[in-house]
Amino acid sequence: MADIDQAQSQAFIAALEAGDLEGVRRAPKAEAHTHGPYGGDRDWLRERTGRDIPPLSEPLASLSQMDAWTAEYVSDLFKGADGRRLGWEGAFARARRDGLTRVEFGEDVWMITQGVGEPADLLARIEAARTAIHPEIEWVPQLGFSRHCKRSWLWHWLTPFLEAGGWRVLDLSGDEHAQPIETFQPLYRACKDKGLRLKAHVGEWGVADDVWRAVEVLELDEVQHGIAAADSPQVMRFLADHGVVLNVCPTSNLLLGRVPSLKDHPIRALYDAGVRVTINSDDTLVFGVGVSEEFLALHQAGVFDAGELDQIRRWSLEAKPQPPLAN
């Protein structure tokens, strides 16, 4: 196995240095920050729907602008049970093209209000999409909360998911300023008691102390984005000392106006401070890149050398503790 891993690293490094995207895609990778149907394969979806979805071509000014773009170009594709299946299959098709051997995504708990199935049904239907499109990949089922939802609603929707079992990870996304992070603490504790690994979107739009606070209050294992932490040596040291992983999405940060250029992306400062980072695509249909393109772009921008990027790739592949699938 060590010889195989070494050969993969050598091939990955050579592909980066040659600017060989297909070679980069062939290297095993994992992704921990993507949003299901919105991480789908554009070409695969065009072949099946006739819809050509244009990625963003210039930076947006806010999440609300991204929501408007999504509503205009893709949201109608993924409505209802059939649309959701199309989205899941597209996500696994993109994972296959991208060389992913593990991917983490799922559904927000509010999806049980949309007529696409009960919690156990959702697990089975996403698993069926995986089997149909990319049976070799490890899929880690992830639950999501939306920050704008009332806590009472989230409790109501979450309960049947926890009773059904099978969900392994929890994430929180949406407007970071919608509600205080403390609002979600009881929900996170309930999920931790069930053995779920805990993530949250934070530090994409806020400040460094928001990241620290979220990690402490929600007892996070990982942070989605978290790039604001680079503004504080103290917060970066806290993250490094506690082994908190940041699942970073460089092109997303660029196209949402969070960084002026890839060359100036704070992922470099985080890495240098000893914070473990992974590289992810966020929403491939929106931002136009997969994980392989992200690796290649960071190398071509001079953010990391090829060996450092291979280290990050290998970090993403390291086994993470998973709770049992049973309730």
C-alpha cells in the first residue's frame, strides 16, 4: 500500500508541474465541502436535460446574488423526487470525473417538507444514485441546517432523521449573521450524542473570532471555509492546537468577493500556521470548477508547490472516525 501511495503522489506532483488536468483528476482525492446537486457535472447534466448551465464569470457581491443566480439557472432542475435524483446522480458523475474516492454531502433537514421522501427513504435514494453512477466511491451521508430557520422548526425536522439513523455528519450553512451561533448549540449537542461528526459554515463572511466562538460553542470537528481565521494568529493557533480542519473552497471565495485573487488567498497563511486544510469545490455548477481544477489553479497561482498540494490531498484522504450506521 505504501508503494501505491508513493506512486500516486509522484504522479499527482508530476501532473501539477506539467499542468496536466487529466493527470490531476486521476489522483485519488476526497471532498468534504460540496452541496449535493449543486456540485453536479455540467456536461453530464447537459446531455440528459439539454440545459447548458453557465458558471459564474465574474465575482458577486453577496450570498443573495448567488441565491438569485441559482434560482435563475438551476433550482428548477432539482425540484421533486425526480429532480433530486437527477441532482444526486449529477453529483456522483462529477465526483467520478474528479477522481474522488470519498465525498460528503446529503440534504438539509427541511427537505422532508419537499415531497422527496422520509429520512430513511432519502438515504436509500441517494445510495441508489451512488450505485448507479459511481459505485466505487465512499459516500458519507451529511445532514444540513439552514441558519435562517427557527430552532423549533429545525428540532421538528431533525427528530425523524436522528430516529432513523444512518446520517454521519452535520453541517450548518447560510447567512452567518442570521442568528447567533448559540441558537444551534442544543441541536449540535443532540447530534453529537448520536455520534455525528460536526461541521459548520463560519468565517467565510465574518471575522476570526466568529470561527473560534463557533468551534467552542458547537464543539466543531471541522469548519467549512473558516478563512477569516487567517486574520488572527491566536485563532489560527487555537485551530492548529485543537486539530480543527478547515474545508476551504478557494474559487468560491474568489467569485463571492471574499479574496481579491487566488494568489492572495489566506489558505497559505492557514497552512503555514499549522492549520490542517482541505481543498474543495463548494458548488461546481455555480463556480465552474471541481477539486482537481482547484488544486491545479492554486499551483499555477504560486500559492503552493506541488509537494505541499500533495500533502493537502493526502490529508483529505485520511480516514475520519465514523459513527455506526445503525440508530
